[in-house]
Amino acid sequence: MNMIRARERLVVIGGDAAGMSAASQARRLKGPDELEIVAFERGHFSSYSACGIPYWVGGDVAERDDLIARTPQEHRGRGIDLRMRTEVTELDVPGGRVRFRELESGGESWLSYDQLVLGTGARPTRPPLPGIDAPGVHGVQTLDDGQALLDTLEGLELTPGRRAVVVGAGYIGVEMAEAMMNRGYEVTVLNRGPEPMSTLDADMGRLVHRAMTGLGITMVDDAEVTEVLTDGDGRARAVRTEDAEYPADVVILGIGVRPETTLAEAAGLPLGEHRGLLTDQAMRVRGYENLWAGGDCVEVLDLVSGRERHIALGTHANKHGQVIGTNIGGGYATFPGVVGTAVSKVCDLEIARTGLREKDARRAGLQYEKVVIESTSRAGYYPGAATMTVKMLAERRTGRLLGVQIVGREGAAKRVDVAAVALTAGMTVEQMTSLDLGYAPPFSPVWDPVLVAARKAVAAVRAGRT
Amino acid sequence: MNMIRARERLVVIGGDAAGMSAASQARRLKGPDELEIVAFERGHFSSYSACGIPYWVGGDVAERDDLIARTPQEHRGRGIDLRMRTEVTELDVPGGRVRFRELESGGESWLSYDQLVLGTGARPTRPPLPGIDAPGVHGVQTLDDGQALLDTLEGLELTPGRRAVVVGAGYIGVEMAEAMMNRGYEVTVLNRGPEPMSTLDADMGRLVHRAMTGLGITMVDDAEVTEVLTDGDGRARAVRTEDAEYPADVVILGIGVRPETTLAEAAGLPLGEHRGLLTDQAMRVRGYENLWAGGDCVEVLDLVSGRERHIALGTHANKHGQVIGTNIGGGYATFPGVVGTAVSKVCDLEIARTGLREKDARRAGLQYEKVVIESTSRAGYYPGAATMTVKMLAERRTGRLLGVQIVGREGAAKRVDVAAVALTAGMTVEQMTSLDLGYAPPFSPVWDPVLVAARKAVAAVRAGRT
């Protein structure tokens, strides 16, 4: 029986970045008398930084709770009825209700909504290989994952010559390689592709390979994992690839994630080619007035290629939540899209990218000129000046900036932000050459490395102008 | 008697950043058979980094020669007839010639030109106070100045409790305060204004004052210097202000510079309100087809205020030279203007600004909203996360970004580049809130501090929208 409610009810599925940002922002704009907010989270934690897990595992961050931005109690104190360990199991869009199960008690009920936010996140890719679920094999996507890994590592503390095998050489993989180095492990990274960091072009990935090798990490490229070998107790003891076998006291999976859209798919909501939810720019699920989605479960528009992408990144999730909450709260906000910026580090190596790689450009039908330059983070004569390599892609003839990749040391990663803003603004590389960037010897050579690349790109565009 | 020349002659006045960049770029585009290049420099050094002098004095840079990007011999090796210790004393524009004096021999001659580049730089402001020319009082504008200061400091090495008084609290002043701290001096900075760093608003300058005090530097604001007191030998021994007297073993002047346009003025070339040469966007002196000017002797267009400014900064000088050389070499390039970006540091304190201060906005007839936020350089839980304060100005009603100032520690200064690009692109603060900036815990909180400021600025613009 449906009762007439005096106030609207917002239901949020997923108690992490996107969902709880949406809930918090909606609450800021509408009080409890106007809007009831119920949020469901199936895990033990709310609003935490999954991106921080490698640093917690590596020992840079002391406490798990340091990664928690806001506890369930804090959310409840702000008038959000956050129900932990409660999983939404079905979404009845025509009926405007969700079915949820309390995981502890097993009890199930329906709850109706006026507005619904899907913030169901992503799930790790876990290939169905023999041994992949053995004890000693760990993902690092959730705080629970991180805790389980730390428990395993504690049991290995007295093992001499401890060895960690990291499967995957994307952001999570290289960050976990650093974490395990910091914990005193011999680290091997098994990478399916020809170079680590496939979010970079291979020539830039090669620099990462070399630098990581220089840090004492064993990098194995073109490594197709076929099996996790176990010992007599069923514990992981090695990783086998098509070519070799790598002994491991612990195995860490950093193979990436895909959108968690099981509920959405069952409800017939629109999914894109990466299986992420499709939204409009206000973060409404396409075609549904009162359904919203954000964070790792959606696809986002790449403003450079004009195509949808799936990017699991806390900073986007937070922005989505902010936009959704503003719109539900009666305001107006949009998320126009991304340019694909990402930064990472492995010990003192910094890695950054924004915009299109060569293959992205080709896929988008764009012809381009490419340049690669070497420069330094500070004036060459200033102590600590570190080499960085900048790759820049510019559209043929128009000279429009298409993408930048940077590999270097201190001061390399965040330099990519200049290119991210220039991409957003649709600047040409020629326009970039006159950008008024901060200059002083401790911070930059007199020509900032990004400007050096832009100058060379201008020359390439001119030379290729036909 | 004028001979018919088979090739054009480019004459360059001033052998530093703007002049020699212009000469080098012109040479790249036109060989010696097409273009003769003669450059005059009255000093002992060519193409050096004046911005590096504080770090050389402070000991971070070991050798004077480290600051020299290209020696006279190197320039000559590239087909540029660079004549050192040769001063141009007169500019005969109707006759298309310059008169020069060889400073060693005293010999004078005329040389005709087809194209002329004025790169005469800036001269330090030196108020006509009693004692200002006494031994022990030093400017730090040229390498010769730096060497003279170092010679003085060498003589003071055994002086117990050595004291340095720095007059001026702009970039040079605060950088020299750091340099003298690094050399073990007790440092006092005398500042005419109410707060140091008058290129910032006073509220942000106050943060610099506090931080510098915290570093052990004595900061005296509202200090009007009236005299340099000397001892029996005529050496500086103290600086007197209207209110007090500050003992000094060495006095350093960091009061700023003004365009060196004596020659240009005598020749009747167009000067602006700051006494700098006025050029078009190709860096041609306004109204003259074959005269070019760049670097510290010109005024530049501030793209935000629409007014001309004088900014003495190596990075602009290099760009000007590049543009001039390209145009003389038969190419096409422009310098559209600046947004007024500047970064500096004092020990681990970083200071940055771009765009308009409050008073600049008012002077330009712009109404604005202002916000000030505190955030951190890295995720709050990541080791080394340092507080930074970001001030942002947005135009009333339109929300167009007008300016950003940042004071913080590691990672603060170069963050201003994001705002510099956004200003260049004419972005609104609302557009900025969805910028796709690099995020990972070692590099940024999930909302970059610049985005936090932008969000608050959006709210301020909305609240003030009338």
C-alpha cells in the first residue's frame, strides 16, 4: 500500500564517493523536512579513499581510518539515513522502488523512492584462472580488500626474502609495486602488454619500465598469466605465465575494474560499450527523469575524442556526486566530461597523462603530429633539477592540442594540469607557446617543459601542414 | 658613405635574454649569407639568468658560470657577431644607424641596420638617499652585481653575528632574504608597504609576513628608508628608517626595476605609462616597420585588465626574443600578452599569483567576488600534505575568473599555472569546477585546492548575482 508522503524520498545505492557526495550536497540544499535521504551500502565502510589503499598497505598511511573521509555516524548526524551492510538486490523502476537485504540478518524489504542515485561503483577484473581465489591472492579495491592483504602480510613478516608478484602494470599495479617495495619485498610485476602503463603510449611506457627496473623492481612484459600455483595447504606459492613461473609469498591483482552495473542492467537502464551507465550532462540516467548515476559505474564523455569512456577515479566520482546532489537539491550543475587526466607515482618516479594517446587519436579519426622532448623540473643549474620527458600530440593542420604524457621525477606529474586546462579550452599548441606559466629557477626552466613541447609541436604542425 | 649591402643587417642592442633569443632564432631561420647579425652588450656576460642570482649568492648554485646559458664565444660560433663591453650610445632612427662605444678602448663608431632589436633591459630602482652608494650596499640585478656582493660577503665571513638588511620585500627581496639566511646571516627585511609581496593582496601578504617571521627573518613593514649610515671608512653600517635604525654588515637593495629606455626615449620611440617601450603583438615598436623590442624594456598587455604593465621576468624576455627572431627570420609569431603569473619561494614557503589583485580589478573597473580557502597539497592523510591558502577573484555576475593567489609549502606555487591557463582561456569559475586535474593521493586531495576555491567562488558569484 502506497502512503502519500509529505516529503520526497531520495534513495542512494552505494555509500562511497559518488553516492555520499550526492546525498551530502542534496542535504545541504534541502533540509530533512523537505527531503528524506536513505543510503544503502553493502560494505563496512562509507566515503573512503580507495585511491589511498596502496599507501596504507605500503605504510605511508598509518591507519585504515585515515582513509575514511566521513563515517556512517557522521553521515547520520547530518540527517542521512545510511544503512551499512545492506545490499540493494533489485531495482523496480516502473514501481519506483528498490529491494534491499540486510546482510547480517538476511531480512529483505522494499523501499520506494522519488529520486534514486546509482553509485554502485566498479568491481575488479578477476580472470577465471586456476588458483585465482586461493589464500594469498589479493585484490586492493576496497578497504576490506586492503585489510585482508595487510593480515596476510602480517603473517609473512618473518619470511626471509619475501616475494610479491603484482599482476597488472596499470596505476594500481605500479602503486602496489611501490607499496610492496616499501615493505621490503622483492617485487615482480607481470604485465600483459608490451610496456607497463598502457594508459600511456608504448614509447612512454618504456620509460616507466626502465625507471621501475632501476628501482629494483622486476618488470616482465608480454606476460600472460595462466595460473596461480598453490602449496599443500592451498595457499598461493607462485604465478605461472605462458613462459615462466614466478614464486610468490603474496600475489596482488591490479588488473583494473569494470562498472558494477548488474542492478542497472537487470532493470533495463541504458549501458554503454564499456558496460557503464549512460547519463546526460546533469548526471541523469538517459531517458529517466528521477534516476541519477555517478562515479565508477558510469561512462563519461571524453571531450577530446567525443567518445564515452569508463574511468574509475575518485575525483570524477566526487564531482558527479556534487552535480547530482545540486540538481536534486533544486540547483543546477553539470559535468561536461573529462579530458582523461591521470597522475601516479612509483617511489620518486612520476607519471602523468591527459587527452589522447596515439591509438585514441587514430580511433577517433584524428590525424596528428607527435613530439617528444626532454627538459627539467627546475632551472638546469638549480639543485634537484630532474629530467622529465614530455610527449605531445597536436592535430594535423589545425594544431589543436590532443594529448600530453609526462614521465619524470619531482615536479613532473602535476605539470600535466596545464595541458588538461588547455585541452578543455580547445587551445592550439601555438596558443600554448605563449602561456604565462609560473617561472622561477626553483620551479621551472625559463621555458617550462610543457612550453618546450608546445614549441616543438608547433614546428611539427608547420612542417606537416599540407 | 652608404654601401649597397648584398644582405640585410640585424643589429641587436643588449646581449641578454630578449636580444640574444631574437638573434639566435633569426639565425636559425636565416643563414649568414642572408642576414648579418651584430649584437652589442655593454656588460661582461651574455645570455645569463638574472633570476638565478639569489641562488648563486645563497650557495644553492655553485658557480657564476652555471647561470650563463650561452657564452659570447658560443654565440659567435653560431654566426652572431656579439660585441661585449660595447655600449650603444645613440640611436639614429631616421638614419637607420646606431652609435656605439667600445668601453675598453673608448672608441666610437656608427653602424647601420636594416632591422633593429631593442633588448636594453631594466635598471634597478635606487632611491637617491644618503649613503645609498656606500661600499657594502649592493643591488643584485646583474652578474657583476652578484659578484660584487659575493666579494663583500667573503670579507665578512669571520664576522660574528653577521647581519644583513634587505631593503624591499618583493620577489628579489624575499629571495635575497632566503639567500642570506642560507649564508648564516641574521636577516632583516625592510618593507615600505603594509605587508611583504605587494604583488599579492595584503591579506595574502600577511601570510608571507607570518611565514617569514616563522623562518627567523625579522620583517619590518611600513618602513620608509631614509638613509644608509656609514662608518669611519665610509662603509655601510646600518640602515635608518623614519622610525628606527637597523645595524647591517651588508645592505641589499631589492626595490625593483624600471625599463631601461634612455636610448629609446632620446630617439622619440613610443613609451607607455611605466616608461617601457610600446610594441604591437609581433613585438614591433609601434609605428616602426623595422624596429623591434622585447624583454624588460617593454610594456606588455595584461590580458585580464586590458592595460599595459611592466613585468621584468626572464620567461617573458625569452618569449619576446623568440617571437622577434621568428618574425625577422621571415616567419610569423606573436606575443598576445600576459596574465601576470609569478612564483617565488622563501626557504620552503611558496608564493604564487596570477591575474588581478583586488586593486587591479577596481582600477580596471571590474566588480568582483573574492574567496579564500585553505586546503592541502596532497590528500590530507598522505605524508607531507602541506597547508596552502588559495585566494580567488571572480567577476561579479559573469563569474569570469579574474585572479588567483596562493601561499603555501611544497606544491603550492606551480598550482597557479592552472589558473593562468584558465585566465588565458577566459574561463568562468563555474567552468573551472569541472576541470579534469590530475588526482592521486601523493599529488592532490580529491578536490584540488584550485577547484575548492573555484567551487566557493561559484557560490559567491551566485549569492551576489544581482
